Amino acid sequence: MIIQVPQRISNDVDSFVLDDILECLGITNTEYSVETTARNGRNIVIKNGNKNLYVIISGKSADGRNSFLAQSISTVLKMYIADEEEKEIYAFLLDTSSHAKTDYIVDTYRMIKTIGIEILNERKGFDIFPAYDNLREWKEKRTTRQQYNSANNSTYVLESSETYTIYGKCFGANSKEATLISCFVACLAKKEEKKVYFFQVEDNNSSKISENDRQLLESYGVIVENDLLPPFGPKQYEKQEKIESARNQAAFQLNLLNKYGQKKCLICENNIEESIIASHIHRITDINKSSLSWDDKCKEAVDPDNGIWLCANHDKMFENGLFYFMGQNLKTKVKITQMIENLDASTNTALDKIEDTLLKQQIYEFVKYNSELLILKDYIINNRYYNSKMRDYLERHRKRVNGF
């Protein structure tokens, strides 16, 4: 039996570590030779008969959350998938202390187990952490962690009824994390028969993800968008190809994610992603008809201060002017106030200007059973989000729906 060990990790993988790994694998009383190689990848390959056993080796210390395990996964997965021989893949932890059980690192364990990578240490008494059954649980745990560390939201995942859309940064450890998350999401998406799209987000003037990572994502069925998406600024909205509309929904959604975080209705806090819309305050149709230059039209179309997350009901009501804002304060039009106070007498009059019959019925039914939820009479936009640019966009909306 031959065990291939890259030169770069040979100091971490001595005979005691190799014996531990073999014991976990149930390979005992077998002679082996160690072959030092120059290849990349923080893993060993055990050539046991006709089977190749890939074992990802963690860092020696779990103090670095990405360097401990997460940033090593994609390189090894690429080699593993390219290997046409019979094969298995595992991970082995060199640190099993409490530092290796933080929420972030446990999340990595659960993601790689969802992908199909077993943690060998679990066979020798290390805590067993289950694979994820669905993306909602993963997102809830990730959102909880980000409440305590909101400075580095490196990867966003949006869900719709048919797709998952991933925005991942392309620099250093963030790039490796984004690739791992994308492979993990792709495994769940396959069960749900959903497509996965990956948008490459510029980070620290980075280039695109590596060709190896791109090939890995494509092997998992991820559709990688070619263009690098810069953060909000001239690079994002200037020199956009002149077409009929300035709309750029991918960039707009990214900018709202960076401003507000994950999808959640600003009014009612509904966080069911499939029902949340990236709503423009000053509508795209009005931007397109304006006398602005093309670059300025493109800028307003992706400006995060010109947008809010709204559920489908509040989006339609906002667009049709059933509520608006005076400064930071939500105001309801008389027709809505009447609808809430005297529903039966005022509903038809209130909805006269809406041509969509189905929409009229939906709003009527929703108001009838959820009047207090639908309009929060005392709602005020949080200071964290409100600024002079947002005020200007809200003023344009108010003038459009009220005429003053």
C-alpha cells in the first residue's frame, strides 16, 4: 500500500497521524510506504489495492476558521472528481479541541458531510455533526452568526421556487468559502431539481475565481456567470451596454443584500424568500423615460438607496400608491385607512384605479384578514438604512402616487 503525502504538509502528517487515519479506516496490520509528492492540495491519497482513498488534512490548529479546513476543500474535491479510479473521500482533523467546535467550523463539517465527505475522527469519539437536510436550516444558522459578525458577508444565497442564486466574492479565503458553499448548495438543489447560478463578486480588485474552482462548480451543475460583478460604484453602472432598459437585476439584488442583508420585507418582516421582491422606489419604467444620461439611468437602476425588500403584497401596494413615505414615516392613503376602518363600504372605491382584477381580489382578502399586519401605521424606516439619497427617491415616489 502506498500513501502519497504532499511535501507542503509532510511536517503535519507524521507516522502517528498516518496510523490514526488508517485505524479510523479499519486498515490495520498492513505495511505501507510513504511517497512524497510536489502536488497541491492539503490531502493524502492512500492507494489501497484498486481503490484510492482521499483524506483531507485539516490545519494543526483551529484558531484560523477558514485555514483550518474550509479553504482546503475545493482543491481536493477537484482532484477527487477528476480521478476515474474507484475512490472514497474523507477528512481528518488534527485539532479536536473546543476550538474545533465553534459554530463556524461546525457549519463547515455539516456542509462537507452534505457533499459526501465523512469526518474520520467521528469514528474515534469526536462529536458527530449531522449533514444538512435543507438550505433553510443552514441559512438560519448563518444569519444568527452574522448578527455577531456583520463585517464580512462574503457569500449570499437567494432562493426562489426554481433556482438558487449565489453571490460569492472572488478573493483569497472568501473565494474558497464561496466555492465550498456553492458545491454544498448544488447538492441540495439536485434533490429539489433546482438550478444554481453563481455570480462572481469583485473583492479587493480581485480577478475571477480560479479555473480549477470554476471547473469544480460546473461539475456540480452550477451555472457560473462570466462577468465579474463589482460593488456599487461607477465600475458597476457605467459603460453598461445600451439596451431598451437600464434594469440590471443581478447587480441591484447584490446591492440590496449589502445594504439590508438577506431578503426580508421592510414593512412586515416576512422572510420567506420566494415571496420577497427587490423593489425599486423610483420605478425602472420612470428611470427609462427620464432625460438622464444612459450612465445615470444605469446608476439609479442599481442604487441600493433606490430599493427596498418588500413582500409581494407590499410591493404591489407600494407601486400602486396605497402607502408612501413622508421622510422616514409610512403614510397610508385615505383609501387604505377607509378600507381598514370600514372595509365593506370602501373596498371597491379604494381599488378602482387598479386594473388587475386578480390583484384587487388578493389585496381585498389580505386586508380583510390581516389589516394590522398589512399596514404598520407607526412604521418608521430605521436610521441605519435612511439617508438623503433614499429620501430623494421616496420623495419622487410620493409625488408620483400623490401628485404633490
